[in-house]
Amino acid sequence: MNTSEPLLQSHAPGLKLLARGKVRDVYEDGDRLLIVATDRISAFDYILPTGIPEKGRVLTQLTLFWLDFLKSIVPNHLLTADTAGMPPEFAGRSMWVHRAKMFDVECVARGYLSGSGWKEYKQSGTVCGIKLPPGLRESDKLPEPIFTPSTKATSGHDENISFAQAADLIGADNAARLRDLTLKIYTTAADYAATRGIIIADTKFEFGVVGGAITLADEVLTPDSSRFWPSASYKPGGAQPSYDKQYVRDYLESIHWNKQPPAPPLPADVAQRTSEKYLEAYRELTGRALTV
């Protein structure tokens, strides 16, 4: 494992910074973009001052794994992960991609009842307006996976919307195509992950258009965009252990942070344990340790 300090902010000489998100820095070079996954981590909508070692490499390498795994189902925006000519810290955490015209919705697939879906179900028996059977428990497997789109928020939380609202935003035909693709990708990935001892409870995808074709873009099936649960400890009726930043959230709750800026730093052991969770997710899903 690389023992260097976490990369909190990238600098790409000769390239124009297009966007700096909660985790990713995006640079432009004509019709292509360079996406750099840093080791930044956010919780409760704020970026923390402490980075998570190797997090960006896990996000990029796991995305590359899934893009290759899913390429027979949907085109993707990847050009190359070769970072020759870039600073050495970009290695393993960067992708050159086609610039895509992105759809203004997040495409969420849910196979289990958790998170905001569970909160809505308790109140109304629905998730994003989809009626579900009565009597379901938190973390129960749904009768079948459902498509629950959301808006894209540049800051704060995405907002769950109905399929009809998504159709109003991007057109009925596009909404139907993205729904079908989302559910097919989710089912394919979830079936594979089950053979690796991982439950993919839910995940979100982003799609755009490249050369007239709907294209899978951005990160794919990572611990930042998905709920990964170890199947060996799965027990519906409450929250599940997960391979994501829940360890960070639990720490921040334990110190009674008021969820207002400035965000507090993380102790070294919390950052390290979170790093181990991300690395474990990569190892379990791919069957190999992370090497870059």
C-alpha cells in the first residue's frame, strides 16, 4: 500500500481545471476530460479536512473493473487510464474520458430497503412514489429491484424524484431507456457481487451521450456510490455493516458534531480504518489486492 500522504487536491500542469467536486478534480483537454479521484471524503454534505489514504485509487480502480465487466451491456466514456506525462501522484487514480453530454438525473437502483428509501417507506409505504408491499423491515430485500431517480445537486443532498418527474426533465424515451439500462446493469453487477460475498443494496449511475449513444459515465459501483454489505453478516431488521464511509459518519456522530462548518478532522485511526474498508471492498469484489 502506498504510504504517502493522502492527495487532497490535484494539480495538472498544462490543463485547465473544469470542476472540483467533493472527491474528484476534472480537467479539460479539447474533447476529452481527465478525471482525478482524490482522497477527499465528505460526510453530512461537508468535505472533511482529513483525507482517506488510497481512497481515490480504490474508486478509480474499482470503476475501471466494472467498466470492463459491463462493456457488453453499455458503452462507457473511458479512453485510457494511462497517465504518462502527468504528475506521479495521478497514477492509479485518474482516467482520460470522452466528454459526454450528461443527463440531468442520477439513476438509482435499489434492491434493498435502506437509507432515504427506508425513511420514505416508513412514512408512506412508498419509495420515490413506487408502492411497496406492507410490513417490510429496514434492509429487507425488495420483491424486485426498483428504479428511483434523483436530481443532481452540486452541493448538499440529491433529491429523490418520481419517474414522471425524471421524464419531464430528460424526456419520456430517455427516462425509459435509462431506467431499463440502470436495472439491467444493477442486476448484472449484483448477481456477480453475490458470488463474491457482497450484497449491493443500492447504487447510482450517471449517463451521458457520446457520439449519439447513451454512455455510462463517472464512477461506477464504488463504495462512494453504492451500499456494499457483507452477505455473511446480513440480517434484515436494522442497519447493516457496510464497506463505505459509515465508519466516518459514526465517529462524527459520536463526537456530537453539529454538522456545521468547519468540519472536524479525523483521528489517524479512524482515517486508517476507513481506508481499510475501501481496500477490503476492492479486494472482495475483484479477488485481488490493490496494486498501482
